[in-house]
Amino acid sequence: MNIERINKILPIIQAFAKGEVIQQQSNGSGSWYDQEKPTFADNQNYRIKAKPKLVPFTFEDNLLFRDKWIRFGDSISKIQYINKTVVFVGANRFSYREFLNQAHFEDGSPCGKFVEE
């Protein structure tokens, strides 16, 4: 193993030591899979598995949250109306970003979606 390879793989080894999930690239296919016991072999590619990122819903996601009960502050109310830019909950109007930051579903889950980076 040369210095260049060590410098490339060291942050991945450190992440593995901290409990992060490491992925290995399968030969030829380009796809990645979780590796429980990586060997960090010279002829293999490894990476730290990306964590899902929480982002606001979009109008196209409306079936995921239409007619749901929402909590914001001390209030609970049902979604009244959805359009391309805002969500109306009771007498309140939220942009999709505000909806994510200020409200959550009745069960405590966020008013947004997780996406892979």
C-alpha cells in the first residue's frame, strides 16, 4: 500500500472505527454495497455510506401528507389545502420549507422526506 492509497483510505478506516457504515464497490458493476467487515484491500474501492438527508416535501409528494393531522406549537390541525408553493393547516399557511421546520405529523415524524445524497 502506498502513501497515496493510505491518505485516501485513512478517513474511511477512521469512520469505520467510529461505527459508520462502509460500502465497497462491486467489481465491474459500479454499484456499492454495505460491507460489515471491510478488508481495505488495495484493489477495492471503499466509501463511507451517505446518510439520508431530510428535505422539504414538494407538491408532487402531496399524496404522502394529504389529509394528515399536523402539530405545530401547541396546536394540532388537519391539512386543509395544498398547492404548488404552500400547505394550509387550519388558519396557518406554510411554505414547504416552513412546513418542514415548524411542523410535524401527529405521530412525531417530520413534515419532510429523506433522500439519499
